[in-house]
Amino acid sequence: MNSAKEYKIRPACFEDARAIARLIDIAGEGIPNLLWSNIAEPGQSALDVGQARACCDVGGLSYRNALVAEAEGSVVGIMLGYIVEQPDEEISEDSAKLPNLARPFVALEHQSVGTFYIDALAVLPGWRGCGVGSHLLVAAEQRARNLGVTNMSIQYFAHNKNAAKLYNRIGYQFSAQNSALSHPCQLHYTGDVELLFKAL
């Protein structure tokens, strides 16, 4: 691990929204970009849609749910997480309207009720292997404790062996899995998405 690079972990701010959107897409291996492009207005890019979501004060993708790793004034990594609430009737109806591509992920998220759920964890390529991801996960656990939550959850693509090693090393354990659906980003991954839990 190269720990020589200096960075700091801090709560995200409104101005980080575009960087957050870009890293959410990295975490989702192109799926967020595909979903955002399907709802973009004329003249609006997929990243513009993601940025608009991250700019909101409420909602799962809000910057208020994010911690960022910053180096030399730039965001180099993010953790986006929140407590998963029991789905009410309105949320269940909204879930039924989701694109098929998103449903396997949402179904696993609904199995994470009551946990602090890490929706996205991503680090820019030049900053991987420096401990950024590990430090973001530690900061996420502290945020969960501050909120009175005693369990963590996260999803990852099962082919991602480096992520599996990291999560296993810090105590996450397998809980469930779902099959990812075929889509235009299929070159990025194949196989299952796994849900992991960790007790604090």
C-alpha cells in the first residue's frame, strides 16, 4: 500500500456534487450513467443529471449523504451512505416503476432495512492502493455510530476480487446475492451482485 500520498476525509459539500456524480458512476461501473442518460433532457448530459441529483438536500444521492477524500483541493474518493428505512407503500410503488436494470440492486437494498447502507464507494484510479477506500469505510462506520446504527451493509459486483478482499478483511460477511441483468455496460462485469453485512 502506498501511503505517501496525502489526503483528508471530510463531509461533502454542495460544490462537490459533480465529482460525487462522477464517482458514483465509477462505483456503479457505468450503470448510473446509463440510467441518467435515459432521463436526461435535451442538451443535458448524463453527468448533468447525476450532478443535479447530488445537489439535492434530500434523497439517496444527496451530497449530504457523502463523505469525500480530498487531495490538493480535488475530490479523489467518496463514500455515499445512509440508513435504509422500511419501505412504505409509496416507496414500494416507486420501486415497481424502476427500470429493470436497477431492480436487482434495489431488491438487495430493501434487505438492508435498519442498517447504514453504503450505496457507493469509489476512488479515482491514481489514488487506489493508498488506503483511501479503507479510511472512507472507517469514517462511514463512525458516521453510523453517531446515528445510533449498529449494522453496516454494502453491495458489490462479485467479480471485483479486490473489493471482496477489502470488505472481508474489515469484517463484512455475505448476506445475499442477486443476478445482474444484461445491459450495454456488460463489458464491465458479469455475474452476481452480493450484499454484505457487518455488525459494529
